[in-house]
Amino acid sequence: MALTSVAASLRAFGPTTLVVRAVDAVLGTLGEPPVPHWATVGDAAAALDAPLAHTEAFAEDDRSREILHVGAAVDGADRAVARRIRAEDALGPQAEDAVLKLLMLGWLQGATHGALLDLHAGRTALLCWAAVDVVLPLGGADVPWMLEEHREQQTIRLVSLCGEAGMDRVRGGVDAVLPRAAEAVARAAPHADALALALAPFVPGLLASGDDAAANVALQGDRLPLYKWLATRIAAEYAASRARTGITGPT
């Protein structure tokens, strides 16, 4: 189902949805509280003490729709990788995907005017990226080196998925996010086995045991709409934060 608005996406991702529970499992493993449930844009406005009408207007503007589109497009690329490769052959493609998603986080940093990591949802996205896209499949990584190795090709890939619009934001955005990304990977790396066990219930047909458990969970976890869900939360929270600053309408 195509989700073209923040309101529709919030309705679709209820608290019992597999991907929402998976994100909470990642956060719990890393010692973080679960994501507060928002069923409506009004819930986001209330949580951030933002004016409802302005939050709703921002949640429906072009910037919010762009954020949703990028999250959904990257999830689609994930599913394509998960369908075509086996865990034992996945190391290279998973490193490439990790860089693609890091570039997406850079895009989001630009799209939110540098506010991504000031948003609870942005910090959640970074922790999920570190845990699910780096630590589980790769066992950790030298993030700056990995970015340098794959940046050019994955920038081309991001353009193919998301279009040229806003791509000028990526370079500065990635540079701003990079130190926090490396910190998030270092934080998650000691918890690889616990993360595999925590996520296994949300990956049907897999058991988190054996030498390839983490890699299998990571690969099949790519079938979850992780970034569609996280993009929804980022868009909703950013809409409320814009409304709270006193801006009176979408820009």
C-alpha cells in the first residue's frame, strides 16, 4: 500500500505492527525506551506542545512528502537485496546498503535544515541504522572508511531511487551526521548477539542461532519497512517542531 501522507502512515503503523515492535526491540537492547505511539498528527503536536493546525499543515507539505518518499524508496531497495542474495554472499551488498542508508540520513539532515539529530525520531533512526544495517550484517565497521569506499556509487543509487531533488543536501548532511554515526556503531557493536536474538521474533522463519544468525536476521530484516516507519516519525516530529517555533505555515 502506498502511503502518501504522514497522517495515513501514522494510522498504518500501530503499536502492534511488526516493524514498530522491531524498532522497540532494538532500542530496548541498547538501553533506550520504546518509541511513544502516535496514532495521529495531533498526537505529535500534543507531545511536542505544538499548535495543531500548523503541525497538520506542515505534515502535509512537500517537505514531509519528500521525507516519506525517500524512506519508502530505500526500503524498496532493501527488499530487492533481501530477495536476490544469501547471507553468506551478502557482505559486499550489505556494506553498500549501509552506505546508501547513511547517505539517506545525510539527505534527511539537509531536509530538516540540520535538525535531524535534534529529533527523537532522527536519533532513533541513527541507532537503528547502526544496529540493523552495520552491526548485525557486518559486525561493525570503520564508518568513515566504509563511506569513502562506497560513497560515489551509492550516491548514484540514491539519485536513481529518489531523484535529483535535494541531492545537494547530501554532502554537508552526511559530513554532519558522520561522527554520530561512528559513535552509534561503536555503541551497538558489543550487542550483536543480543540484537540478533531481540529481532529474530520479527523475522519469520528464522532462528537466532548458529554462526550466521546475525547476518541472516539482518538480511531478512531488510524485508521490514523500517525506513518507511522511521521516515514517518521524522516527518511528524519535524512538522511539530516547525509549528512550535512559531512559523505560521508551510514553506
